[in-house]
Amino acid sequence: MSFAGAMLIAMVIDAAIGWPDALFLRIGHPVTWLGRLIATLDARLNGGRARRAAGVLTALVVIGLAGGIGAVAWALLPGGWPGTLIAGVLAWPLVAVRSMHQHVAAVARPLASGDLEGARHAVSMIVGRDPARLDAAGVARAATESLAENTSDGIVAPLFWGAVAGLPGIAAYKAINTLDSMIGHRTPRHEAFGWASARIDDGVNLAPARLSGLIFALASPAPRAALRCMMRDARHHRSPNAGWPEAAM
């Protein structure tokens, strides 16, 4: 079985068709399955004095379950091209090529036609900040930053952890990323409960984020300038990881 071939299959399928609505309506999506589990554990365990410990347990359960399912599937794969094909199909929903392109294109179209309100609405779908006061340049910047960070989280990091640990690595990474997006926030409810998820996410993205920045820089028309910009500005971001791809882009 060729892991590189499997990842190529996964990315080609996702780039071509994404996750079709009909399939989502029929079976959902692995991220929504993870989201339901995380929401259930959040509702049941996030209370009392031991919130941080409960958050550690939640992270271990979700990551362990996702990685365990990935490991079982990985172990059962046949050899040769059938295994490569099946692995690619299983990894398909765990990479995010088409969806991010669609979201950013939805911002670019109204910007190009001068529809600032439409662009603000579109960018609100992919960023956490309030876009109401952003001008056209601010909207473009917000979309570009989101594209940079989510390329790292949605494409480079899954491929990186897949190269390290195969399908279990991709599945575990997706669980970590979903945990962070749902409970890894510095809010009164989640600062303690989501502490472990946020720290784990920071750790597993250290290498992929820097690799993403390097890829962006090398793809630039001016690689040396992009590298200098990345090395100079990345450390000023409040995130230990997001600044690298964002500064390079």
C-alpha cells in the first residue's frame, strides 16, 4: 500500500467534490460525529471544581477513540492498490481542500464587484472577529489570514501526521483540531475545561504550521522576502503557530 498514493487520492476527491450534501444528509461527517461527542462530554463533565481534570479526560477520550478507530481501520486494510484506494477514501473527509477554497472565493466575489456588505457577511463565516467595521482591505486581510491558517490546519497538518502515523495519525489530529475549535477558548466556561485541548493542539501544530509557512514562502514570487517576513513577524502573533503561515502568506 502506498501512503502517498492514498493521500493523493484523498486530496483529489475532496478538491473535486468536497463532501456532497446528499452524503452529509445521509450519514453526516466525521467532524460532526466528533462534535456531537465533544458537546455531550462538555455538557456532562464541564462543571464543579475539577474542570481542568475533566477537560483532560475529555481530550483523552475523544483523541483515543478517533485514533483507535483509525488504527483498527489501518490494520484491516488490504495490501497493494486496494489498500491504497480504501485508505484514500477513508482519509478523504479528514482533509479540507474544497471547503476552504469555497469559503474564501465567497469573500473574493463580492469584494471584486464592490459589494462590501456581502463580503463582510461571507468573511464572518470563516473568522471569529466582528467584520462590521472592516473596510475592503480589512475583509481581504481577514480572509487571507483565515486561508493561511486553515491551509495549515486542514491540509498540511493532516498530511504531516498521516506521514508520521498513517490513518490513526490523521484521525487523532482531526479530533485534536475539533476539540480546540469547540472548547479550546479562553472563555469563563472553557478556559479550564478546554485547557488541555488547546495545549495539545498547540503542540501538534508546531511543526505543520512552520512547514506551511515554508511552503507558502517557497511558492512566493519572492521566496527570500517571504522567508524574512515570516521569521520577523510570526512571533508577534498571539498564537504560537498561526503566525507562521499568516506571516509567510
